[in-house]
Amino acid sequence: MSKPQVFLQCLLLLLCAELFHFTLADVGVAAQYRPPYLPTACSGNDPSPFPSSNLFAAAGEGTWDNGAACGRQYRVRCISASTPGTCKADQTITVKIVDRAQTSVSRPSRDGAALVLSTTAFGAIANPSAAWVNVEFAQV
């Protein structure tokens, strides 16, 4: 095979890799919850696990993993909602799991969500007046 053919094959491979992003992300519903956030299933009344950015979440049952989710971080992106324009385009955040949605003191805006985001986190990726959005999320 000649050098130009090898070059073209490499270029084609790179182009395909750029066009087709392969990720190991999950898709699910994200709801939001409001204060009070303490106590939590992860740390009780200790506020130290909460990030100063206020980008945190409670894990839904599919994400909870018998408590192993505590402290995990997830990259989250809004992909759709029932009302067009709800998602903030090209906004991706990283949240830290600090609680279990099923037992959180403040109730989620929707039951059965994969992630329940703090009001700050939810507002960073979507219109805060929405009760829930569809998200793509992946553990960091």
C-alpha cells in the first residue's frame, strides 16, 4: 500500500471517529429538589460532602447502587424536555452524589428520576421552571 493510501485511510478513520462519538453514558430523567438538603443518606447531618459550587445530586434507585454512589461524580447534560427550549444548549455540568432520592428530606419534583439535581445544578442545564428533563449522564 502506498503512503498516500495509508494517509487517506488514517484521515478517514479520524473523520469517522470525530463524526461518531462513542460514549458510555446513560440516558434518564433528571428532576430537581429544593432545600433543606440535610440530613442525607450519605453523610447524615454533615455538610462537608457538599461541593461549594452547589452542583450536587441525589441518586435515583438505578444509580444508588446500595450506597456506593455516595461521593461519585457524574457529568450531566440536558438532551430534551417536554417543552422545547427547556434545555440550555451545550451546557454540561459535573455533579457529586450526596444523597439518595428515595429518602431525601426534600422531595424530588418527579418520582423515579435517575438523578435529582440541586436547584443550582438543574438551573445550570435547564430552565428551572421545568419539573424534569431528559439527560445524558456518565460517571467521571
